[in-house]
Amino acid sequence: MKIVAKGFTLIELVVVIIVLGILAVIAAPRFISLSQDAHDASIKSAFGSFTSAVKLYHSCWLTSGKSGYQVDLACYGDGTLDSSVTGYPLGTDTSASKGGTVLQGEYCKEIWQGLLDNDEYTLVSHFGDPFVKGNDIVYWFAGSQLSSSSTYCYYNYIADNLVEGSENWQLKYYPGTGKTEVGKGVLTITP
């Protein structure tokens, strides 16, 4: 009895390689976008937690029976977060805030850290060269007087794309009103 060796022909192997190549071209972008989806979900969750914490802080301020600017509001977190004159989080060392009416850049970092109480993200100031590996969120502020509707802290999530001028997730927080806005924004650093 003669044994016949079975195997793949060259044509069959080429066809299989072509089919695998086509599948890779179609499937690869979907797998690559899973990484972006994970970044999006993570930062949206953090921004949502920030928004909830602002509301909780303001509720604490309201139920404390106090009014106006408060230093070290004891009923929220570790009790070191000061309020704006309208009862929203302003920072932990706000002695230069003119009675809770003026926003400064470092306050924005203090607000984030005081409300979220975690070290999951590395926050860096808008100044210098923030677009380096290991930095997650660039923060700073616009305006200064809390009575102005254009005064806010901003937090740009850059961990998923460290290229300056690229569109990324951004949170704007208005400590005069407690309003938060989450959306896509472009961050550029001007010298």
C-alpha cells in the first residue's frame, strides 16, 4: 500500500496569507481604537467624579449653615478645602483669594486634589513643557475675578496624545457658579 503525503499547496498557502492580511487590515484599526476608548472612558469617569464632588462640596457648604468665603470647610473631605464666596471649592491655601473672590492657577490643582483625593493622574501646570511622557493632565486657569463668567479652571487630558495642539478631552470648572463643562478642546502653550 502506497502512503500519500498530504499537505498544502503553494496556492492554498498564498490564499490563506492574503485572507489573513485582509483581516488584519480590517481588524487592526478596531483593536487600536480600543486603547483610545479606554482612555476616553477613564477620563470621562474622572471628570464625572469631579463634577459630582463639586456638587457634594456645595451641598456641604449649604448645610453647614455658613455663608460666604469659608476656610477649611470641615464637613467635606479632610476639611482643608476652602470655598469661594459663593460656596464652591476654591483651593486649600486661598489666603490670596481676596475673600474667595479671585482665582489663581495653583488653586486649580488644589481643587482637583482636594475633591478627588487620589493620585491616579499626574497633573502639571500649563507652563514649561507639559507634553512629556508621564504627564496626564495639564491644568491652569482663565480670568481671575470669580464674578466674571469667563473665569474658570481647565484640565486637559493629554496622556492619550502628547502632541501639542491636538484635540483632547477637557474639563472646565467655574468656581464662581460651580458649573462644569466636559468636551473636546485643543491646548497650545504660548511662550
